[in-house]
Amino acid sequence: MAGALGGKETAAIPDDEHEGGVNRPRLLWFIFGMCALGLASDFLARALLVSGQITIFQRDVIGSVLYLAVTIITVRVAVIARSLHFVRRAVLLSIGLVVLSQVFNLIEDIPGPDQLLILSKQIPLPVRVEQLLFPIGYTVFIGSCLAALVEGEMARRQLVRERQTLADNIERRRQAEAELLHAKQGLEQAVQERTAELEEELRERQSAEKALRASESRLKAVFENYGLGIFTVDRRGRLQQWNKRWADLMEVDVTQAQDMDLPPLIHPGDSKAVMALVDEIFDGTKESIEVAMRVQRRNGSTLWSRLTASVMEYRAGRPWVMLGVMADITDVHEAQVRRTESARLLEAVISSAPMVIWSIDKEGQFTLSEGSGLASIGLKSGEVVGKSIWQLYADSPEILRQAREALAGRGTTQLSSTGGLMFRSTYSPLRGVDGDISGAIGVAIDVTKETQLESQMRRKQKMEAIGTLASGIAHDFNNILYAISGFNTLLKRRNSGDPDALDYLGEIENAVNRAANLVERILAFSARRERPFEAVDFGAEVQNVARLLRGSILPNIELRVDVAPDLPPVMGDPSQIEQMLLNLATNAQHAMAEQGGVLSVSLDIAAIEPGGPHSDRLLPGDYLRCVVSDTGVGISRDQLEQIFEPFFTTKPVGQGTGLGMAIVDNVVRTHGGIVAVDSAEGLGTTFTIYLPAIDPAAPMPGEFAHPVPRLEDIPPQHVLFVDDESAVCMFAELLFEGTPHRVTTCRNGEDALAAFEADPDDFDVVLVDQYMPGLSGTALCRLLHAIRPGLPVVVCSGLDSVSDREEAASAGAVDFLKKPISIDKLTSVMSMYAFGDAAGGNRS
Amino acid sequence: MTTVLIVDDDPLVRKMLRLTLSQAGFAVRTAENGKVASQLLEESVSDVVVMDIVMPEKEGLETTVEIRERWPRIKVIAISGGARLGPTGQVRLEASQNLRLANRLGAHRTFSKPIDNDELIQAIRELASENL
């Protein structure tokens, strides 16, 4: 019995262990506890029965209640523990116990149940063990049955719950499936719709692509044939695309253009600036650029182009490809350069023109003021621009008048003197495009020097004319004077006893002397150089004149002479220098005749520096400076300009010839110097004379300024000299006497022509008078040239007129000489043709 | 007696010189140009000829040369009052050039008009004495 039990127990162990052995010991102990409690209660009831305190029935009731209670608790616990396994064990245990109790009963006398009760009554306490087995087994059995029932119920319930859960799950799944189905249907519809759309889109795209291709090909045609060069370049500078025009511009072969970079195509001179701009495009600093630049064509030539470029494509948000449009602006640029250069040249010409150029608007406001002449009137370029001419020159009515005239449409030219300078101002109206007067322009040229030169020239011409006249009349005049003086002398002899008559005749003689003196002065004034210049000690001349003056000077005039020691000489004519000094001294004495004063004459050496005082009129070098000053009445400003004019005098009629200062001027000029005059009315006058100093150590050619070779030094020449006047011919013969030269003289052109024709190559040079009876000089010149072209013919004339010179030149004369012909002039001309060049004149 | 020939185109001067030189004790003849002077000298030579240079017809320089060649003993005193003018009035040779020329052509003395007659008389006397 124990073994069978044990086998079952062993078989049940895996379930037990499987269902959780944690509760097993506790439960076993609990069941054992309960059995113990049931037994204890039975024993207590049995004890009470034995003692008679309760009846059997009461014991049975109590026992039953206790068992029932124990059973209920056990089942409850089992249910709580939900241990089917335990219940099975409890059932097996109880069956075992019951079986065991029956075995005991059988051993003893196997009473029935009734007997049990009777036996119980007979058996004192303690109750026999077999009697306990039954309630325990019973309890366990009941409890196990109950537990199995409970467990089965619980399992059923669990099943019901699980089935419910499953049903729920199925339901949810069904719902999900339904939703899925619904979704699937929607999806399918969407797919259909989308497909339709896509098909439509595809069609559209195809047609768009077709249109695009057509448009692209049109664009490509435009791109290729566009008049401007188009190219694209990426940010690395690599060229990507270009059109035909661009390739033409750059003279690039399409095959060469592969792998081409932009920078080398730009002219090195512009590369830096242009690439900087391109960088700005790629940096995103600029949207577009426009620049004129030179490009380097493949053939090495340079082309001016205007590049307009902008970003064409972005990559990763950065400018990646640049589109460039290039136009050939070489012509435009060249025109612009020419315009600019022309404008610059114009500007330079205007600003450096030796004049003042200005313009005013209709209101008289200056709009331009330029020219280098501005400096001479103390203005800067553009200084008066914006100012009003009416205000600026309010004190110069002449200027305002010219401006008004010009604004009224009438141009004027006027000489005006400003600040010691002489200007020739020309005003013209300025007309706008519509032809209306929009202002006026003016040009003022500083003609101070020209005016001075002109006045000098006029003076010179005047003096020459007077000289010619004087020379012309001198012959007759001197004859007359000679006759008067001769008869006067005869009369004086005859009337030697008559004092009155002698007195009158003396006066006649004085008059004749004065007249003769005048003629002499006029002749001197024409200053023909009759004697060669020599080295003159200017200081000695001053002392000489001082000596003369001391004997005749007015008592109220003090003479001061100051001559610096060791002065170099000057080249000149001592008599002319003396005349010049005497004239100056006489003039000074007259200026101080009434109130007296100081006449001082000083002489020293002065260097004329380039750019220094008087450097405009004298060559740089050493000059002897002679200052003659007086403290007399002075000369007014107006008269200062005229004092060197012949026959200008401030003296009363009969007291001055008006030639003194003119002679001074003439002498100074023929000596290569200048005379300056400075005067203040009431204070006196100072004349300063500069004459070029010479180096006394230098060899003297005996001639001043332009040494000419001596006739003897010129290679032998055969001269044909033609003059209708025998004296002139004789003079020429005399000139060449003793020289290696030969001279053939003819009295008229016809003779000369005959002589020349006989042997044309025998003559080297011909000097011919212009005015001759018969063939004139120029006519002869033409005839001689007809025989021998290139023959040097010099035409001479007493009249130095422009027409004479022109006529001589047109006749082919190589030179023109004014009579009277001096040896110097003749030698000069001869040497020129003898040596074959003009420089020959300097050989000596 | 020293014989003097005065050659001058100016009748006033001729007359004045004739009177002056006559009074000074010379035997005086006059001629108005070189041509006349040559004729007179051909008739009879003079000791001294006072010769004006600038004259119409045959003029002084030419006559001086002729005298030097034909009558070398005759002394010539050249006198000139001014420039020699060309046909249109222009100056050809100036007085001083004339006299210098005369000197080179054989004139023994030269004087520029107006002349101090005392000096002229003195010069005539000196030249006349040279031939004695």
C-alpha cells in the first residue's frame, strides 16, 4: 500500500514541481495542521462524551461541524492556492488513511460503523489511532473533491475568459481586416488616379519636351549667331560654353577651345582688375558686372571689348557658373581714346596757351578762365569761375563794354594796358546749338613784348627813313651852308672896319655853324658804321666826358663821377660812346637847369643771369653798366615811352633837336646793348646803359659782334660787279685791290651779260644793282641764270623795300644787300658763297 | 702864281670859292662838271684842282682818276657835301665813302662841306709848294 502510494507520488512530482513547489511545504504543513485541529476537536468531543458531559449525538454534531469547518477552510485554501496537484495528493492521502483505518478495524474485530460508535463508548481515552484515521481521510477526501471541483470550475472560467479574449481578438482582427480592406481599396483608387495623372503628365511632358527642343534649337541658333560673344565660365575659371561670335572675336579654333581658361584670355594689363570683378561675382558680392577691357586674341592681337557678366547658375547656394557677354568695342574705344586725347590735348593747349582764355554766360558769370597768361595778371586757372564780370571788372569800363558788345553779338578786339602789361583782347559772342547767344568768349594775348618790339622797330624805321632823307639832302644842304659861310667870310673881310657889320656877320656864321651841326647830328644819328669797332675803355670815355663837362657845367649842378677800377673794355666806336655820354649829360643838365642838383655818372660791371633782370633783352654775360642820373624835373610816364623817338622833345622850340635821346638809343643798340630809363616826376631821371664787356685777353678780330673773315682769307673769287654808277664800280675795284680776288665791273646790264656770255664758268659770284637804265638787276639775274643755273647772284639796292626783296628772291637771287655796301657786308656774302655755306661767315 | 681849277656843279659854291680863292691870291678857273674840267685842263693845266665828287655828267671820282693818269703833277683836293644818290633817290655812297674813295683814287686832300675856307687855302698853298 505504501509503495503504490509512493509510486503515484513519484509520478506526480513533475506536476508539482511544474506548478510551483514554493507553496508545497507550507500547504502540507497547513493541511497537517488542519488534520491535527480536526483530530484535536474529535478527541475533545470524544473526551466530553466519555465524561458524559455531552451525548453521542452532540458529539457527532460537534464532530461533523468541526470536520465541515476544517474541510471548508482546506478547500478554500486549496482554491486560493489553485493547486490541483495538492488536491490530488490530499485525495490520495485521505484514501490511504481511510483504507488504513479499515485495516485496523478488521484486525481487531472488524466492527461496522455502528460498532465503532459502540467501541468508542467502551474505549477510554486516549482514543485509538485507527479511530482518528477516518476523520482525517474523510476531511482530506472531501477537501480534495471540493478542491477538484473548485479547480475544474476555475479552469472552466479561465477557458471561458480565454475564449472570450479569443473572440475579442478575432473580432478586432476582423475589424482590422475590414479597415485594411477599406484602405486597400482607397489605395488602389489613388494609384489608379495617380497613374492617370502620370500618364497625362507624361503626355504633357512629351509635348513640352518637343516644344522645348524646338525652342532650344531656335535658342541655339540665336545663341550661335548672336552679334555679341557669349560664353559661360565656372568658378574655377574654366570656360564651358561659347558661341560662334565669341570664338570669332577671340579668334579661337573650336577644337582649341577645349580646356580653356578665362584669365589667360584677358590682356595682362587688365587681367588683375577684371579677375577681381569676376571674383566678386563668384563671391556673391555682385550680381552683375560691366567692364571695358582688352582681350588677348590667339593671334596675339589685342581687342577692346565690353564684358557684361552675371551669375547664371548656383550650386549649393553658391554662384557656380557665370554668363559673360562680350562686345567688340575697339572702334568705340579708339574713338573714345581719340576723343579723350583730343580733349586732353585741347585742355593742355588751353591751359598752357600763352594767353588768357575765358568765357562768360549770359549773366556775365565766368564759366572758364584758363591759359598760362593768367599768371602774369596774378590769377590762377579757374580762379574767377563763378564770379561776375560786372563786379570783378567794375573799374574797367573798357572790358565791360567789350563784354556787353560780345553778349549783344558783336565781336571786338582792343588793346588794353593792365598792370604795366599790354594785352590784345578779343571778345566774341558764344552761340549755342540753337544759334542764340549763350554767352561770350574772350582771348587776351600779352603783347607787351610785341608792342615794345613794334615800337622799337617803328623807331628804327623812322630813324632809317630820316637817315636816308638826311643823307639825301645833306649834299645840297651842305653846299648851301658852305656857300653861305664862304660868302660870309668874304663879307667879314671886306667889312673888317665896321663893328656892327662884323657883329651881324658873326651871327650869320653862328647860324651856319648851328645848321651844319644839325646836319652832322642827323647824319650821325643815322649811325652808319663808318669805322670799325675797336676795344674801348669805357671808363676812360666817362672820365673824358666828365672833363669836358666840368669846364661847361652850370654852377648850380654838382657832378659826381664814380668809375669802378679794372673794368674790361667794350667793343665800339669811342666817338659814338662819347657822343652818347654827352647827350645824356646834356639832357640831365637841362632837367636841372633851373633848380640845380646832382648829376652823377657811375660805371661798373654787372652780370646778366639767365632769368634775371634784363635777361629778356640781353644774352647772359658780363656787361658794363653806366648809370647817368639827375635830380631834375623828371619825365612823366606818358613821355617815358616817347623819349627815344626821333624829334621828340620836351624842350622849348629852338632849344632841342629832339635827337639827343634817339642818338643815345641808336648808339647803344649798334653797340649790342640796351638803355633803360626810370623817372619820377620832380625827383629825377636815371638812365642805365648796358654794353657787353669783352675779355681783353681774347684776340681781337678788330670787328664787333660778328667777326667776318678778311677778303684775303676767302678762296680766290671772280666777281662780276654791275652798277650804272662809275664811282660805285670804282669803289668795288678798289676794294678787291691787293686781294686774291678778281673783279670785273660793268656799267650796265647789257655789258655784264656780254662779259658773262663770253665765259660763263669764269665767274664765281655776281653783284648787281637793281636800279639801272636798261636791264634791271633782277632781269639780268634771270638772264644769267638762263645761261648758268645756280650762279650766286646778289641783288643790291638803295631801297630796302619788301617788294625789292621779294622781286630779288623771285628772280632767283641768293641774297639781297642794301646800299651802301660796306666791306663787311660784301665780305660776308662772298665768304658765304666761296665756302659754300652760311657758316663760312664765321671763319676768320 | 698858283693856278686853281674849281670843279663844282653848284654855281653858288663855284662863285663863292672863286671869290675866296681869288682874294687869297690864286689864279682861279671854274668848271661845272668833270667834262668841262678836262677840257679846261687840256687847254692849260692848273696846279691844284678843287674837285667836288658828286656831280652830274662826268663826276668827281672819274675826273680825279683821269687827272691822275693824264696830269700826274696836278694836285687834287676832293670836297664832298654828302651822299651820292641813285636815280630813285636812294643812297648809293655816303660822303665819307666818297672821300675815302677819292683818296684811294688819287686825291691828295679831302674836305667835307661845309669847309673852313682858311683851311682850304692853307691846303692849296701846301700842295702848290710841293710842286715847286
